[in-house]
Amino acid sequence: TPKQSRSMFPIIAGVVSAFIIVLIIAGIAVILSVILVPYFNKKRNKAAVDAIKQNVNVTEEPQNTTGPALETTESAATADPEEEARQRREALLADGNCIGVVIIDKIGVELAIQEGDDDEVLKHAVGHMTSSASIGQKGNCVLSAHHGGYYGEFFLNIDKLEKEDIIQIIDKSGNIHNYSVYDKKTVQRTDWSVVDELNEQSTLTLITCVDSSQEQRIIVSAIEF
């Protein structure tokens, strides 16, 4: 009856309003995740990069040996640099199994490297293919990362690298390895020949998707010098 229909209007209006509110909340959550996930990934990478760089600074000779002495606190004067370095390395390895940092100044890359190249690793770091050579060892060291997207930029611009561009890797012990790019190409996602290459020298291979379709891969090859 008309009277019953009118009595249903508030119920229907309430249901519609609740549904709209749920959609708004879901939309806000999606927007926030798109903003916050890359932000926190970038922050996590920076913490790992800074920790690795601290190891390098500990092993380097002081830059100023003739100038006036800097003021130091009692705690700094009595600190053991080797113990501090050891503690930083342990903390770093405990946080995501970080094994180094890859730096490519030309394209503004400075990212933590983790062992493995599964989806969980590639969400927040550059992955080292476990079956490939370790950083700085003879053979082909393979690193892969996302080509931009939801989790961050990562290897978005490695297609801009050219022959003789420099790639630098700092390992977890603070050793610096310099590589010079000698080749760049695009292959199908099923072509793993570049990964299987065996080298008597220390070489580096960077891999990322061409675009969101993930059907092709950009391959950048470099040799240590």
C-alpha cells in the first residue's frame, strides 16, 4: 500500500547512505595505499642505504689529518668503531636480509639489495638472484627490480643507461664495486640466456620489465673495473 511504501523509504535511504559511505572509505583507503606504500618503501630503502654507507665511512681513512681537531664528546672518544660497524651490520642483516646497495647516479638510483628475487623481496628492494654470482665475485651477478608501479620507481629508468655509464655497488662489508655498462637490450620474458652466461670476469646484469604488461625485459650488462 502507499502507506507501507512510504514507511520503507527511510530504510532504503539508510541502506543507500551506508553503501555510499563504504565506497567512500574504500576509495580513501586505496588512495592512501598508493601514496603510502611507495613512501614507506623509499624510507625503508634509505635506512638500509645509510647503514651500508656507514660501514664504508668506518673503513675509510679520515679525510682531514692536518686540520684542527674536532670537538668530541666523551662517549664518541671512547667508542669502538669496529664494534659499532659490527652492530650496524647485524642490525642491517636482521632487517630484510640486506646484502648491499646499488647506486646509479645518472638515473638517481640508490637502493637496498636483498637476497632472492621473489615477489615479497621485490615489493620493497632490488633482488639478487640467488643462483647467480655474489657481488664482486667472478661470474654474472644478477639484480632485478620492478619497473616503477605501485611499490615505487626502482629500475624505472635503467633503459636510459648507455655504454660506459657507471653502476656502483657497496656490499654489506663496505667494499665498493664499480661497473661499466657495455650492453643494453630488450628480450622476451622467457629468454634467460643472459642470466645463464658464465663469465671469467666479474659482471653485473640488471633486469626489469619493459612496461606493465611484463611480456618483455630490459637487460643492462656491465663489467667490473
